[in-house]
Amino acid sequence: MSDFREALNLASERLGGSVLYATDDYFAEKENLLRPTKPVWKEHEYTNRGKWMDGWESRRKRTPGHDFAIIRLGVRGVVRGVVVDTAFFRGNYPSHCSIEACEARPESDTDSLLAANWIEILPKSELRGDSENLFAIDAPYAFTHLRLHIYPDGGVARLRVHGEVVPEWRREGGLSIETDLAAAEHGADVLACSDMFFGPKHNLIMPGRAVNMSDGWETKRRRGPGNDWVIVQLAAEGSVRRVEIDTNHFKGNYPDACSIDGTRAFALAGAIVDAEWFEILPRTKLQAHTRHIFIDELAQSGPVTHLRLNVFPDGGVSRLRVYGVATDEGRGDAVARYINTLYGDPAAAQLRNCCGSSEWVRRMIAARPFPSWSDLIREAEGIWKGLAAEDWREAFAAHPRIGDRSGSKWAQQEQSGMASASSESMDALAAANREYEARFGHIYIVCATGRSADEMLAMAWQRLENSPEDELRVAAEEQMKITKLRLMKLVG
């Protein structure tokens, strides 16, 4: 991407962006920072506090320090660049700004955010008045909140925060269920389009229905041959089950017809337009101001990563919804993206939930980024196999005993087969656990997912015949099976 402004605005009010706090907004309200419209100038407009300004403006600071505002992004994401727009602030703009970021729960209050672990993503930088000040950001982590510092005071008209969405999938309901794979809030992106003269391409994947005709994707009137198109990268590789094409508010300027093509493109980069496309929805007539739902009309084409919506010959579409279920590969790649973008303590905590070895966690963090799920698993297995016996035993100790229902939620889910166990089976498992620990010096580790109590009991008695050296390796293999399953649980 040559210009970071082509990326989604993570702080968009439509996505839920909000200015939560400002040290001072005496002259102009902090909420103006994220307004979707361009700033305006009203020559003779004044309030009882001074000149009306379309932005955030603090009073002249007469004490040490500087002003700042805390912004909650609409979606968790990696920031690629920011635009600090000082439009119409000429003699009252800040001389410099800086930006910090953190990851916190969206519902965090001001007090907890003020005490959060902030890291600097933009050092103190000079600003120009009445200008769009563009700053590229080089930080690989995903954040939920920003803190914009201005030095020492003054006014900023707008703040735009461009980047890539990386959802907290467990909060979104997970990737194991049918979801809108073309939703901006789920990490979908509009990569390219033939034209967007009247309406930006990203409007197509925004939440909710369009509020008016300007809130969609609309091309200019085509005067030559051909048709217009837009390419959407889905949030994850998935199988498409249902598509919605909404022409809400487009009445005299909706497309006459549309079709949808798909591709399963891996690392095509800038060549996505030239990918091998296959038909998902054949050319179909459209109606004005209508939600069109397509189910039976869709071809059974297999997994896709990108869709191309073709409109004939031109016109406007307000929203595109693509409902489907992510493939195992798609879910795995989402795990890799999520782990790559975790910062600090949350990174260690999430990995430790998957494997209790401190050394494994440390090496996994150091090995990032993982380009894909297959790369992540290859690294996870390689690191695990190279650890010492005491590191393996540390991981084993993080699990409850088989039959112990007081463990973590994940452990309880994994041991769901114990729910129907008889009292005799439970007593026999307790005895097997005691004998196993006395012989091998660590708890009995088995990947319990999908196994009944009797199966796990039979395996325990069988493994008691192993030598300590052989059993340590068997237990380590079982631990890696558990780790892989738990890694996938990070996306639900």
C-alpha cells in the first residue's frame, strides 16, 4: 500500500470510535476530532467562549505541562499511519504532537486508561498549521486506544487513524460459526476498485445499513465499454453460504445487474487483480433501494479469500455482506495474525494459556511474526521438541489431573467426557493418577478432547508399562496436541 490513507480509518465513528477524555476542551469540544466530515470554517461564528472552531481546541496553557486526549478506536487494529489535521487552525495550532497507544477492554473507564501501560508509537513531531500532517507509524502491535498529546496547547481539527483490523475473535463470537466475512469490524478490507468518484470503497463493508446515498460505494457514469468492480479481501478464508447486496438509497443510480467472482489467492500482493477468478454468483438483475439476499443462486465453489463484486455497467451499492464459515486454514491464519499483534503481558498470558512452559512462551514471542498458521505450528513444534525435560514438566504441571473438575474453563471443556463417568470409573482414574505420578514424577497428561473417561483410563493403565524416558516423550506429544487445540481456541 503506497499511501496509508487507503487503509481503513480505525477511529471511525461508524465503527465505534470515540474521544473519551481530554485534559481541556474549553474552546472546541473533543468529540469534533473524529467527525466523519471535513472541517469547515465559519467566518463570523462565535460562542460565549470565543471563536467557533470545527475541531478540538484547548485554552492557552499558563502552567507547566501539555494537553492530551484519549481516543477509543472503533476496532482493535495495527496502526499504519495517522493524519493530524489542523485545518483552519492558523495562529492557534499546537507546535508539536506525539501519540501513545495501549490495548484495553473497549469498556475501560478513564481512570483505568490513565493508569494503563502506554507505549509511544509516534515520537514528538512538529506540526504545520492549517494542514493535513501525515505520519507513517511503524509498530507491529494491535491497539484499542490512543493518547494524542499536543504541545503545549491549541487546536486540532481532525484525527484519522489508518490501519488493519485484527479482531479479538473470542469477543466477536469466534470464527467457528457463520459470520460476515466481509465486515470491516471483522478485518475484511476493500483492496481495489475501478472507480469511487461519488462514494469511497470502504463504505461497502461498514456496519449497519447506509444512512443516505453518500454512505455507499458509487462510481461515476460509465461512458465507454466494460463495467465497474470492487475487490474485497475477506476476514478469513471461508466457504460462502449467503450473500447480501444492498442498494439502499440508490434509486436512479443503482446498477442494472451484478455478479460475484471469487479466488483463493495466497500472497498475491499487488497482483490480486490478475488472479484466477471463478464465478460465485452469475450475472443477476438488481432493483433500486433493495436488500438482495442470495443463497440458492450461489455456486458451490469451495473456499475463497477474496471476492470481486462486478456491477453492470456502473452505479452505487451501499453494502455487501458475505456470510460464511471460516476454514481450518482461515481460522489458523487468524490465530497467527492475532498472536503476531499481541503486545507485552497479554502476549505471554495468551500463549501461556496454550502451554504452561515459560521457556516455550518466551521463545514463541521471540519467533514472531508468523506468516501463516503452518509457520506458527512448525515453530511451536520445533521449539517444544528442543526444550529440556524440566520445561516439559512445567507445562504438564499447569494442567489439572484427569477427573479434576476444578481446572480452567478450557480444561473443563476438554474433559467434558468425564461428565458421564460412573463413580467406579472416577475411583479407578484417581487410583491410576496416583500410581502414574508415583512412577513418573509428573501428572498423567492426555489430550482429553473427544475422549470418554473409560478411554482415558485404559490409556493410563497401558502407559504405566512405559519406561520413564519413553513416557516423558509420549506425554510431551500429548501436550503438543493440547497446545494446538488451544491455539485454535484463541479465535473461538
